[in-house]
Amino acid sequence: MTDQPQTDLGLYKPPQTVRGMTELDRAAFSQTVSVPAIRIPTIILNKVVKSLKKVALQRPGLKRVVEEHNEDGNKDSSKGEHRLLLLDPNSITSADSFGSEEAEALKAYGVAQEIQKYQLKLTYENLKSEEILRAVLPEGQDVTSGFSRVGHIAHMNLRDHQLPYRKLIGQVIIDKNPGVTCVVNKTNTIDSTYRNFQMEVLAGESNMVAKVRPVRERLPALMKGSQKIHVVMNLPALALEFLDAFRGLLGPEPDQSLFCPYDNLPQVHCYGFSKEDDAQRDVVERAEVSFKISLQGRCSVHLVRNVAPNKEMMCVSFTLPRGVLYNISEEPCPKKQKCEDLTD
């Protein structure tokens, strides 16, 4: 998991009572905090909110726009003519904190550049997993909550200082990640050809059977997008032998008038063991045999680590050629679309 965004810093101060918690008590994380707010006429609410989106409060499960309340905490008896927009306390501390862009927008819409305080209740549901774990684990300790996911299973590699909290960590991961219904932790080293290992179920169901979709189903749609596609083949004992699975993976070539098939071709990263003196040459040649296409000049190879005397783990990386995907001879892309060199 990545660190929480800058806009969230300082908003939530966890109660000291949750420090050291090993059994999850969701209610113990509730807290009321004071946040800045600005009063906006309902008739122009959407326009003003759009202009102030850079300084508006953003937090999972919380509404940025709320109704006004009287001093006694009840809803304002007015006819809903105004609403309050909650603001990021790290960006806005006073009426003078607005940038020129926001100030000009407020002036243009006739909204008073005045700040009031709003008492906001934060609950467990509004907190992020790393915030919860940071509040629970000993201060100064690593609270990394990252995991690998296969179907409904989240696989964690907890460190020793996290083990006393493993059941709580597992439940938090389930709560904060829709679709995850089982969290496991590796309990021994990986020492087999198929990289099997013992697991402990930390939370959720003990169902270890997961359905994973083949690359083929999603690849065509991904290739039409702008995000880079990376296929990681990380079973070093056998991955090089599986490269032939890419040949003709997408079947007949699509109509080239619809889109340029060179666009956004997948990047393959294939791991393999080698005991040869020239390990780089060895893994490339074995990849070519399985792939049935030359990779000379179109791949890179790097040493991952030495796993035993005279045994190296290598990684071969290359762009998956269009001709392999569609099992055809590669030809220049039609018209003047700039994709001729993407297979290199």
C-alpha cells in the first residue's frame, strides 16, 4: 500500500486506547474532529463545489457537502437555502488560505470568503487500513499493509513484529478491500519447484480455491487503453517453457481499420534459472526455442540473484510482438499511425 495522501495528514488523531489492540474493536476508533467549512447557497452549490475541489475534504465514505446545524447540534430550521462544503484542514486554516483561483471563483459567485468550524465524526469506516494499523502497532514500527491478491485471497508476508497483531491485520484487510474474503500469511520459506508454501489463515473463510482469469480475456481491451501492460512470469523453474502459450493467443488479427494493433503491446518479464557460464545467453536462447522467434536486439536480461553455487536467477524482458499474438508475419502498420517501432 502507498502512504496516505498529503490531504489526510493531521485530520485523524487515533485515541491512545487503541495502541496495542490485538482483537479488532471498530467502535474504539470513532472520534470527532473539527474541520473548516464554507457556507454556500444551494442554488449555486454544484458550481462552487467544482471550483473548490482542490481544497475540499476528501476521505472514504464521507460527504463533502453537509446540512447546516444550529449551536445545539440540530439541523438548521431554514428551508435548505444553504449547505456547508467541508474543506481540507491542511489546505485551509482561515479565510486568507484560499489561493487566487479559489478566491476569484468565490467572488464571482458572490460567496462570502468566511470559514466556520464543523464538528465531523470519523468512524472506523472512514479510516484507511494503514491509518488503523499505524494507530494499533507500536510507534515507530513498520505498518506496511501491502499484499498480493489472487481472486478472493489476499496473501501477506508479515514481519516478526507484526505477528502478534496478525488476526487484527487480516480483518482490517478484509474490511477495507471489497472482494477479499480470505487473508493468509506465509509461514515458511518457498523451496519447491512450484513455489508452494504453508499458509496460515488470518481472517475470513478458509477457502483456498480461487478462480483467476487467463490473460486472453482481458488483453484486447487493455491494449486499447493507455496504461502500460506488464505480464510477469515468476515461476523460474518452468516459466521459459510456457512462453509458447503466447503464440496465436488472440486468434485471427482484427480489422486494422478499427485500431492499430501495434498500440500498447504487452511487456513480458519472464524469470528463469541458469547453471551455464553465460547465463544471459542461456535464458535468451531457451526463450527463443519456446517462443519460436528471435529475441536478439529486442529484449533485455538482468541478474535477479544468485540462488545457489553456479545457479543464477535471470529475468528476460521484451515487448510481445504483434506477430506472435496473432500468429502472423509482422507487417508495417497501415496509413500514417506512429507505431512502426513499438515492437523493437
